[in-house]
Amino acid sequence: MSETQENITNQEKIINVTDFTAAYGETIVIDNITFDVYKGEKFIILGGSGCGKSTLLKHMIGLYRPAKGRILIEGQNIGAAYGQGRIEILKSIGVSYQSGALFGSMTVIENVMLPLKEYTDLSKETMDLVARMKLNLVGLSGSEDKMPAELSGGMIKRAALARAMALDPDILFLDEPSAGLDPITSAELDQLINQLSKSLGVTFVIVTHELNSIYNIADRVIMLDKSTKGIIAEGRPEYLRDNSTIPIVQKFFLRKTDDQLGDGGERSKAMPGRE
Amino acid sequence: MTNHTATSTASVQSATEDNNTLRVKINGRLDAYTTGGAWNESVNALSKTKPANLIVDAGGVEYCDASGIALFIKLQLQQEKQGGGFKVEGLSPELEKLYDLFDPEQFAEHDDEKAPKDDTIVAIGKESFNFWQELRVHIEFTGKLTVGLVKAFLHPWKIRWQEVFMTSEKFGANSLFIIALVNFLVGLVIAFQSAIPMQTYGAEIFVADLVVIAYFKELGPLMTAFVVNGRSGSAFAAELGTMKVNEELDALETMGLDPVPFLVIPKVIAALFMLPLLTVFGNLFGLLGALVVMFSLGFTFETFLNQITTAATYGLLLSGLFKTLFFALIIAGVGCLAGMRATKGPSAVGDAATKAVVIGIVLMILVDGIFGVIYYILGI
């Protein structure tokens, strides 16, 4: 257990993942992992390509059901919830997808208003105002009536974030928020996430492998590993970068290959342990 | 023994030095365009002689890229498979570096790597499991669709009417021309083809009866449904398939919104309203096609009208229109399901659209057959 984790264990847990295993058919992708996310933190799931980051996220947002174990969102087991119980859990979370996933047949403001229309009794004017406020929060004032196809990559991510925040959820899940964005737009998005976290107190769970974003945003990270199908490291990114002795973690945070680490690749094959 | 074959810019000389050693000397360029000829020649020489040792003399190679290295690896692997020794000689230092990049062992085909073939019982088991999984998905979807429709009719204010009207415009109004054209031509052809034998018996006046009965009961509903299926069923599949690929369906689910009532039900309702109307329109144009033939046979409009009003009944018209409700369900349901089940990849949406059209047509013919039997039993 890292120093960082010891410091925050007295905080309130908002997500609790216990003995969780994810599988596609007979192929196990993630094997028996356990971790917690604490209220108000910016928690990042990272790892190399194909290690199961997005799979974990999709289980956490209830798209897939765990092969084993449980995922509690604010104490409710999302993997075992059905009907109204599941909807209540889903109302407490917001999700921004890698592609943005805005509905192409609706304008930006209609996209943001959709969850409000479905779940609230607000009048049309109120919904319109709330949606405009959310779009203003992400810096998209003036783009309300545009269609998603008219937006740039960065604007799509912002609009998706505004839609995810429509019902003021307690937890926001972001899948690869900076993927495909230029460094400036990416840094602006990081800044926006930090601002929202500070001003709204929302818990962020973010899947990414963009190192700059990780250092800019993360309070705490877990790193998944493809070979062990488990969590290989957990803690603050700076702490892991400076102190981890696990080759794959070093390689990730220092952006180095086996040869550059000077071990000819043998170290990466060593039995990895959890930091 | 010495063989020599020249390709355009690469040549191979193979010679047995003693009873146990084959020396293959390669000269010229070994690139993607020239290696093919050298490949066949050297591999054939190796297969024929099966030497204990193979020496590839690359001293005359002027240029070599990955294709040339692939030839060396192929020769090495084949020789090792035959249990012989292998050596490359004369590689320049630059080519040596390129050669060292690839470990031949990584390209060897190991027999134990091949997936063992399932025995028949396992294969049958797997196929049965897949079949039941497929069936389960369809039953689940049909159940959701039924519940969604019942809920929609019990709470009509909850239906997304804007979406229904927009779909109705695309599904109905925008397909009027093609439906008119197809039905007009089919009516014309049927009338013309039946007029030829009927003329023999002086019964050509009954062409009008034949067309109206065939059209009201079978051709009108079927032809219209086929056209709409090709046009709108595939469009539904493409629309939902694109949404699936763009994660929009996932986004709906994580908002707690079921895609079936949200996306599918408005399309089904639009189809249920529009297909019977389109069929009436199609029937009309089918009869117009027949009218043209009747005119050409010398009959007047009044005669044609008298014949069709005598032959056609409301029961006949309604029996055809009733079927269209089921066709509408099939077109919208199958189209949407195919789209929602689209996989990832560049051909996903196209595959979904194709599946929607093919399954839709097969199911509609099947349902039409069932109705044919039921109507026969009921005497309609």
C-alpha cells in the first residue's frame, strides 16, 4: 500500500470494487482485482493498450456485468441491479465516452437536455437554462444550436462532459478524454476537469494513458497490467514514477523501452508485485 | 549438377558440392518484385535435393529488403524441418544487420500451435449453444418490443411523436415515387403476361379481375413491403448500426434509457401507420398499370372499373392490408435489431443493413405463407 493511499483511507468510499473479474466468454481480461475510489478524488485508471482499462470502466458504469465479484456505486451493486434500482444508480453517474457519443440527430443543447427531459419535471424554459449553464461551464456558450457534426474534437469532448453533468451526478466517468486532441486542447480539457472537481466536488474516474494528463489531473492512479490481468501499481503518479521498482511501471511513467531501462527486457518479465 | 535460372534482376544458381551439401548462390536484387522468382527456384532446389547442409551464398546480392530476408528465413526453416544444417555466407555488414532483426524461430510453424479440431460432438454442442444464444437474443428483443408497444399504446403521451413523424416522412412520404413506379410496372407486367394466354380463350376482360385480386391480396402488400424493406429497413439498420459503432447506444444505456422504447418504438409505430397507407397507394398504381394494358386491349375505363368493383371486395382489400401490419413490424423490428447488433469494424454497418434486408424479406415471405394458409382455412 502506498503512502498516498494510507493518507486517504479515512475518506468516504464512493466506489468499492471487490474481487472483480471481467471476462469475454471464456477469456479472462481482468482477474480478481480490488480497489476503492474515494469521494471527491480524481482517480485514474491507466495501463498499456489491451490491458482492460475500458473494460473495467464499462463494468463500473453497468454496461457489462462482472464475471465474478462486485462493484458498489455509493453502496449499490451496479452489476446486480435491474429495473428502477439500476436507473437510480445510473442517475448518480455521468459518462463521457471516448468518441463523445453525442446523438448526431440532436443539437448540442438537445443532447444536454435529454437526461433532464427523461428524468425531471422541469419546464422547458428551466431545462433550457440548466443546459445552457452546463454548456457555459464547459466553455461552449454560443454552440448550443450546432449539430455535433459541426463541432471540433475538443468541443465534442466538452459537449459530452456537459451532457454527462446534466443531472449533476456524484461521479463522472471519462473514457480517454484527451484521445485524439492536440496538446493545447488536451491541456485545456485537463484544466476544465480540475476546475470542475474543485468547484463541484464531483468524483472523477478517468481512463487514460496520456502521461501529461495523468500528472495534471490525478489524485491517485491504479495501473492495470495485461500479463497479470491485475492491478500492478496504485498511488500518486509522481510517487510511482520516482519510487516504483516495477519495470513495467517505470517504463510507463518514464516512457522508456526495456533497452533504455538498461535491462535488456529481462526485468519486465520479473514477477510484478503491487506497489 | 548445376542449375541456373535468371529472373529479371535476381538469379539463383544451385549446385551440390558433395553428397551432403547444397550451395545456393543468389545474385542481383532481392526485393518485393524480384524475390518471387528466386524464391520458387531455390525452394524447389532444396525440396528436390534434401541435403544434409544448405549454404546460401549471398555474396552476389546487390540489394536486399525484407522480402529477400524472408527468403533466407524460409530456406532456413525448411532446412531445419528436414533436419539439416543451414548457413548464410557472404552477407554484407548492412544486410547482416537487417538479417539479425528477424528471429527465424518466431516465424516457424509449430504443429502444436495449431488449434486442435473439435470433434463432431463438441462442434455440434458449440453450434447448438450459438443457435440458442441467437434465439435468446431474438426472443428477448421480441419481448421488449411487445412490452414497449403495449406501454406506448397505454401511455401515448410518452411516445416520442416528433421522432415518429420524422420517421413517417422518411419511411412513407419520401418513398411514394419508388412505390408508385414499382407497383405500376409490376401491375403492367402481370396484366400483360396474363392477357396473352387469356386472349386465346377470349377471356382478356378478366385480366382486370385477376390483377385486382392478386394485387389486393398478395402483390400490393408484398411488393410495397419489399420496396420499403430495401429502402427503410436497411436505413434503420444503418442508423442504429452507426449509433452502436459511435457508442451512442452505450451512452443511452448509461443514461438509464432503454434503446428499444427510445429508438425502436417510434420507428415501429411510424412503420405501422405508414405501410398500410403505402400499400393502398401501391395497389392503386398496380391497377393503373393493368389499366394501361386494358386500354391497349381496347377496353374502356368504365369496363375496367366495372370489372374490378365486381371482383374486389372490402374483405379482400382488408385481408391484404392486415398483413402489412405484420410486415411493418418485421421491417422496423428486424432493421433495428440488425443495427443494434452491429459489430465493430469498417464493414459493420454495411453487414447490418444487408442482414436487415435479407432476413426481412425471408420473414415476410414466411409470414405471407402463413397468412395464405389461415385465409384459406377461414375462406377469405
